[in-house]
Amino acid sequence: MMDRVRWGMIGCGDVAEVKSGPALQMARDSELVAVMRRDGARAADYARRHGVPTWYDRADDLIDDPQVSAVYVATPPSSHCELALRVAASGKPCLVEKPMAVNHAECVRMIDAFRGRSVPLFVAYYRRAFPRFLAARELLRGGAIGKPTSVHTFQYERLAAGDAARIWRVDPAVAGAGFFLDLASHGLDLLDFLLGPICAVAGEAVNSGGTYAAEDVTAASFRFESGVVGTGIWNFNAAHSDNGVVITGSAGTLRMPVFTDTDLVLVRNALTKTKVPVESAELSMVPKSRITPDEHETFQAMRLIEALEELEDVQAVFSNLEIGDELMAKYEEENG
């Protein structure tokens, strides 16, 4: 195992600016040594502002850089497969932004390529490392709701229109689909984490608003290998915003958000309702008055990046995430 992960980052957009880029630099035993963007001037600007020693305007130059020991692909989904295959050919571990690719076939190609080289491939689903979801898993394992029998996941958002409907995230040619692929995949990853793999699925997707080309409402039913059955609704043409997961068992119900920092709610035998307070790890690190929205995103990503020290064991990535005193000291030193 390498002593320190030396990251090369392909893509210097919003996700790299406010979340993953700073996290790669701040996490324990991790450093960002090179960045790449096709616009060389912007790559150089990012490197200058973030103290990154090397920048490139060609992906292959970054991938082949001997100082780079692992590559993070932070570009839109349409380029994930092509770039990941190049990283696999180089024999270096790769972290790909979510969603993994634009379709299932591309995902399979990526998995096969890295498996063939015995090199790790990761996708940036870090929410399963949050304290509330770790707590939820322990409650389920401890029988807090008896035997889990069904689950419902949901997300409601208002319809994007105007400039908000002209972004790449709702352009199927770039994103593969719409907000479902971009956002719902977080919730589906949590279901995998909490209940195990899904083995059967059916669904419908429609465009009800007509403000962009991708679907805006998706409904699905699914079954897990464990025997749990589930439903999901992802409605991006709703009158309100809300999201969550409700897991029902033989002796109770467990409710939790997907995106918001609120408590778990445990209901047992339809009589006793208990809020399980789970303070967000990123909010517990520093006084809340000092946390900006950008920093909030950075701390989220740091939980995943730190765990990538265990590049040889994907289970360790999602089961043994810690934010150490060393990281906190670095943050305090740099931010006063």
C-alpha cells in the first residue's frame, strides 16, 4: 500500500472547485499534485489559486505523469468511460464522479477494464459514510424495526426552467439522462448500503414539463436479494422540495433524509416515535457559524477521500471512514 495518495484530477469545474479538489488536498495522506482542463488557461488558473504544482491541457499527459499515483475524473458523465479506460490502461487506481457513466454498458466496460488489470475503480458515492447512515445501518442490523420487509424512497423538486433547464445535467447527450441519474443515484446507493443489492427492477420515466429533453418524473419498483421489496418516485416537476427513505419492518419503521441534515426517526410497533439525533460529521468539526456552503461540500467529500488510503479494499472505503485530529489541525491552521 502506498504511503501517500498523489492525485491527478481531470476536470476543474464546480465539483472540483468547491468540493473534491479541496478535499483531496486536506485529507490525511493525500495530496493533489496535478490538474487538467482542456482550456489550459483555466487549468493554470485553478492550479495557481489552489496551490497545485502541475497543470495540463491533455488528459493523457496527466494520466502518464509519474508523480500521479491515482486519477480522479471530475468531468461530465459523457467522458467518464473514455477517460476511465485510459486510466485503467495506465495501471493506476481511479475515482470517477457520479453518475459512473451514461449507461449500463459503459459501466460494465469500465468494471471489466479495471478488473482485468487488478486495479481499483471507485465511484464518488460518499453519503453512505455519513454518521446518520452508519447509524441507520446499525439500527437495522440490531433489529430496531424487526425484519426489514419494504422500503420507499422519494425525491421531489420544482421543475427547472429558463437558464436552469439549459445545463448539461438535463442534456441526455452529456448526462445520459436528467436529474434522476444525477441525484437519485445517491439514494439508490444508500439502499444498496443499507439493504443489499437490488436483483430485479421495473419502472417508467416520462417528460411531463417539456422544459428540457430528459425525463423529469421517474417511478420504479424493485426487489432486493434479501427479499425486501421497494418503490421509488423521483419527481422533478413537483410543487415542493422533499426527499427521504422509509424502511418498514416487522416491528417498526425507520425514516431518514437522503440530502438534508436531519435526524433519523424510529417508530416501533406504531406506538413509540423516537428521534435519533445524528450530528453531521462535517458540521461537528468546526463551529457552525464558520461553515460556508462550499466548506460543507468539502467536508462531505473528505470522508470518502480519506478512506481511499485503503485502495486495495473497497469495503474499507465505506466501512472505516474517520476524520482524524491531524486533518482538523490542518484545517484550523489554514483557516485561522
